[in-house]
Amino acid sequence: MKKLFSGSIIYTLGGMANRLVLLVLLPIFTSYLAPGDYGVVAMLITIGGFLSPVFSLGLGSSIGIVYFNSREASERQAIIWSAGAVLLSSSVLLVVVGWMLRQSLSRIVLGDEGYGLHTALAIATTAVGVLAMPWQLKLQFEERATAFVITSFFGLLAMLGATLWFLVEMKLGALGALSGNLVGQLVGTLLLFIVASSNPSTKDIGRWIRALLRHGVPMIPGFFFLFLMQQWVRWPLEWYHGLDAVGIYSVGSSLGSAISILTGAFINAWTPFALSHADRQNEAAHLLGRVTLYFVAGFGFVTGLFFLFAEPLVRIFTQPAFYGASQVVGLSAAAQFFSALFLMLLPPLYFAQRADNVVATQAVATGIMFLLAEFLVPRFGVSGAAFTVLLGFISLVIVQWTTLRMLPVLRIHYDYQKIGLLFALLLGVGVLSFEISFSDPLFGLALAGTVTVAMALIIIFGVCTKGDFVRQWKDLSPMKFGTRSW
């Protein structure tokens, strides 16, 4: 538990620094880019999200499976280097394909061949990100959170400097924003390789490549389905309401996804922590269930804050043309919360080496989301798109939990009563937040602050009882280790 939370804190601090840089950029983006231009950038970045799982060949999941199936340090080094060799070839191919098809892809995505160079830059950025994957995972698996955070931060600083130059000084518009992304990704990937690529090994490279592809390729549809759940609504939103609506939705989604500073940091620490219990599954059944309760309590509270303070957040960081994004912020944060909760359900499948079952779950949830998009987006526009994504991820969690109950895998011991109360609390806060008006800013902030305090008290004294905190303190106390008592 100590190891999990200390790793989470480091990733959180790094994520906060990264998000701060992005928040600095947001007022600049909304000043130098019209909603339509911002929509162009958002749609092209989305294409990268579509291509990434295909050209990463599912190695984002298979590297962890193969890596933790071995206990030998030399074999683990060879696994990472084998993955690096595969993804280098795949990344080069992606850059070539992106350049050759740039105009065709621009016409498909944006309905205009004039964004060919923009499209090629976005695809090149995706290719460099694919190349970085094994080195990112190596630092996470070795629990070198500080190194991971520092290299990521310097890459983001490079992106900040380049974007300011291209956007503000060169006045390149959407092309400048995409160029800045590419520079930042190049610098970040180079630094990751320098830090993580010690002790190169190509021993049994053919064996490891076969193992990585055997576990990874079947996962490609799952990544594709996850991409659709996160990004598909942008297309019907563009069809029915135009690129301006996509731009406004993207700003709100970007602000709401700031919660991924916390959820992403936690999941980065959770993955090696949970998988390290593969040979201690009796312990994992209780421990992982208890951590899930704390996750729902803590991150549910933070999600509630995004609902309550969405409108002032949007007014601080954007221009008036983007104020409609406030209706997206809380819903986007909640979608990120449920996305992370879904990932927390998966360790039993990894223990049983049945991760391929996730694909079927994601296919069902994606189908549900398509149906919701057809109903909600044409009628409710930007808010309908945000509701679609949230309901899609809620259905993903429900379907995955139901599947786990049906499979012969480890049963995690969850406290369903307390988790249910926490979900009910989050629903109530979310509904109430849409009734709070900030036409009088002081009154609105006071009312939102009152709800925040009430929410915290309910969680502390109504859901997570004193006994929970006493037990947690005893578990985490360093005085416990090495002595029977104080």
C-alpha cells in the first residue's frame, strides 16, 4: 500500500506540472484559434488516437503480460528491446503511410484536402508516441516514477516553447499547434530512450517478438473500441453541428480530463502494483478490493469538484466564444473516472491470462455508445456528446464487472454497499451542479463550496468510517515494520 500511494503521489505531481503547462496554453489557443480551427486540431489529434493502437500492434498490453511472466532481469531487458525493435519498424511505416495518404485522410476526416500537411504532422506525432511506448512502460515497471515524470515534463516544456513560437510568433494557426505537438513528442521520446535504454539486450529476440505479438495482436480491436468510446462522438457532432461545436466540446473535454492527472497517476502506479500480486492472489482479493473503495471515495470527490466549479473554470481559461464548454467539464471528468475504474477491474483477467475477454466487453459497450450517440448528439449537441461518452464508460464498467462474475477468475472482495453509496452521492452532486448559477459569482462560489464541504463530510463520516482510517493508518505506519508493536 505504501508503495502504491508513494508512486501515485510522484505521478500526480508530474501530472500537475504537465497539466499546468497545458492550462497555460489553453488561453493562448482560444485567443489565436477560432473554435473551427480548434476543431481541426482536435479532429486530427483524434486520428492519431485511431492509428496508434493499430500500429502499436497491441504491445501496450502485451509488454506488461510478457514482462511480468519472467523473473530474470536479462530476459526483461530483452523483452523491452524486442518491443522497441518492433515499434521502430511500425513507426517508420506509419510516417510513410501518413505522408502518402495525407490528402485522402484530410478529406475523410475534415471533408477538405487542404489540410494534408496538418494531417501528416498529426500522424508523425502519433508515430513518435508509438515509438516511446516500451521505454515509458520500462520506467513504470521498474517503479522509476521520478524519472518518468521528469522526462515527460521536459518533453512538455519543449512542446510549450515550440507551440508559442509557431502559434504566436509565426502565426501559423492550427498548423502551428500541430507542429508544437510534434516537437514536444520528439523531445520527450528522445529523453525517455536516453533514460530507460540501459543494458541493451537482443537475446532470444525472435522468441520475445513472437510472444509479444501473440499476446498483443488480439488486443488491437480492444484498443480500437476504446478509441471509439473516447473519440467517436466528435464525428456526429461535426456532422450535425459543425466544427465550431467540436472545438467547444474539445475545450470542455480537455478541462474535464485534467482529472486524469490524478487518475492516470494512480493507474500508472496501480498496474505494476496489482500485477506484482500474481503469485499472492489470496492477498490480492482483499487488498485490491479495499484500494478500489478508497479510489471511488477519493476520486469520486474530485470528480464532484469538476461538476461544481466547471463554469468558473471555463471562464478563467477560455475566451467568451468557448464558454459553452462548461456543460462538458464535469461529464468529461466523470468519464475519465469510470475509465480508470474499468482498468482497476482487469487484474483478475491478467492473472488468469485471459485479457482477450476485454475485447468482447469493449465491443458491447461501444455498441451501446453508438446507439446513445445517434439519439443524444443530434438533439443535444455538445452536452449530448459529453453524456454519450460518460454513459458509454459507465456501461463499460457494468459489462466488465458482469463478465468477471461469470468467468472462473479471481473474485475481488468489493464493499458493494459503500461503493454504491459513493456512486449515489456523486450522482446527486452532479445533478445539483447544473442548478447552481454563477450569474452572481460570489453566491455561486459560496453555494458550490457549501456542497463541497457537505460532500467531504458525508464521505469521511458516512461512508469511510473511523475504523477504515484506523486500519489504513496501521497498515501504512512505518513503525509497524520490523516490530510486533510500538
